[in-house]
Amino acid sequence: MLVNTVFAQQNKITAEATAIERTLSFRDIPNLKEPYITLAPTKRNDGIQVGKLKLKSDNKEAIVKVSQDIFNGTYGNYDALLISHKNKLVFESYYKKGRIDLPHGQASAVKGYTSLVLGRAIQLGYLTMEDLNKPLIHFLKDLNPEKLTSGAEKITLHKALTMHGGLTIDEEQWKEVENDSIRLKGQGLVQTLLEYSKPITDESQTYLYGNFNPMLVMTVIDAVVPGTVEDFIKNELLDKLGITDYNWSKNVSGLPEAGWRASIMSRDMLKLGHLVQNKGKFNGEQFISNAYLEKATSGIVRPAIDWMPKNYLYGYFWYYTPVNVGNKTYDATLAWGGGGQRVLVVEELELTIIINGYDRDDDKIMKPIFEVVIPAFAK
């Protein structure tokens, strides 16, 4: 019965933005009066293959119910839920401020995308897997090593990617320079971070979540690729995937932000998820280094922080968690941003799930994802 209702709704409701909505800030976009839910997404000129949700009727009903519960606010404030199976978008839904053709803020999911940029650089030969364990300052020729804190050479790409850079910076002292676009320009950001930090030691190199480590990585990518990293992201990642409608803000250094402040459309998030699901391949060719991707999406470290679920591990800006379905366990990896932004991939099930939201308590949504959506596709 619910499935029939969905198709009735689909004929009456559109999730496309109006001309006026395109001029508004995200905060001012009005909520949809009804959810847009389809089990047979429409093919658009965006490179996304579409199909139909081919599941048992009770599993379809359960997923539709989850979607309607999302609209009703059962799990918080969410704007979109998309499901791709076997590289085809088979379920698409939008609620509240979600629109099929408007970019949505990504928050810290951007960290996961920065990791993919690095994987692309490795695939093209600008870095190697061995380089991940070299001192990060080795790649930054504009630094003045005489002014760096002791132990600066302990920071490798591997350490930065796992949030173990070890920077210890006084917040009040940093506030005095954090907006100095001249001093922090380009590699000046890393120079200043490594001047202001207390000595880097084995003891200081513990997990510390934040945006300094991602910017260390972004600065290295900028140093090794031809041209600028901004052009590299556009020309070698986004353009090739057909991602053209996006916003990616710049850091005070002038480089693209590496940990937040970017917006892309939900369908385009799916393209990034497909790269992970397909072991880095795009259109049959290796696009992201598979060796890098395997490492990036594995559980390398177990962060001892209160807000992270106990069964989550951290890789290279991607999270890993096991998902139990009956007597079987599946490996899941995800890019995760505050407010509920997620690109979740279960490779064994050829499943990619996209979530957008602006929720403060963004763990509630994962309960139906783990207990209803993923089990519906389990083998």
C-alpha cells in the first residue's frame, strides 16, 4: 500500500528547485510540503545510471516507511536519502530543504573527498604509496626549516591522514594570525602551524580531530601536482566525473578547504561513492589508486573520543565500521560530515547510500540504515 502511495506522490510532487529557490541561501529555502519519494528514479543528463528498486515487497515497504519517517522528523532534520545498487540509482527521496538540483553543504565529508584527491594524484604518478610515510615537510620546498618546531619531520602524510599529526597550538595565540592571508598564503599556513606548535613528539601524535591535518595534506597535493590543486581538483576529479554544479570554498591560505565548506548535489555525492564501491575504477579505467583506496577506507586507528560510535575505526579521512546482518558481517566505509552528510559504501553488496541533512544529533538516522536499508540488500 505504501509503495502505491509513493508513485501517486511522485506524479504530483517535484524536488526540483524553483527559480526563486535558486537565489536563496540554504537557510531560507522553504521545506517541501510533502516528501519526494521514488523507487524508479528519473534519468537526467548527469551521468548517473538509474534503475528500479527490485526487492521483495516487504523490504520495499520497509524502506519507504523509513523514508516517510525521515520526512516526519522521526530521526531529525534530513533532506535526502539516495540508494544505489549495482551502480544504478534505484531509490531517491528528498525532504525539507532537499532539492534534486541544488548543491548541499557537505561539512566534514569534504575530508573524505580530499582523500580521494590524494588518491587521484597517486594514480597519476605525482606521489607514491611510499611517499605516505615520508616527512610531510619533504614535499614543501618553500618552508624555512630553521624556524620549525622540533620534531616537525615526524609528521608524515600517513600521520596527517589519520589525524595523528601531533600539532599542539595555543588557541588564543592562533587567533592572532588565523585571518592573516598574507602570512598564511600557500605553504605559509604550514610554516606558521609548525612554528606555533609545541614540539612534535610520539606522545603528541595521538588522534586529534580537526581541520589542520587535512590542510597539511591539501598543501602537499598543491606542491606536487602540476598547476594548482584547485585546478587539479576541477580538471582531474570533478570535471571528469561530470560534477560541475558545486561550491568549494578557499582556506585563508588560498588553497581549497580540505575539511569542510564545500557543497555538491546529492547525485554527485553518489559518483564519489561509486569510485569507492568500484575499487577506484571509473568507466572501466583505474581512476583512483586501488592500493591507496584500500588503505584509506580500512580501519587503521581506533579513536578514543566520546562522539564517535564505539564500532567505528578511522582510515585516511574515511571511516570504517562492520555491519551485522543476521549471522553475517559486512564491511562498510563512509565519508561523514556533521549534520548528517554521508557517503556510505558496502562494497560486497554493491551498495552506495547517500544522506544529506542539517541535524544536530546525526546518529539516529543510522539505526534504520543499519537495521532496515542495508539488510534489505544483504545476500
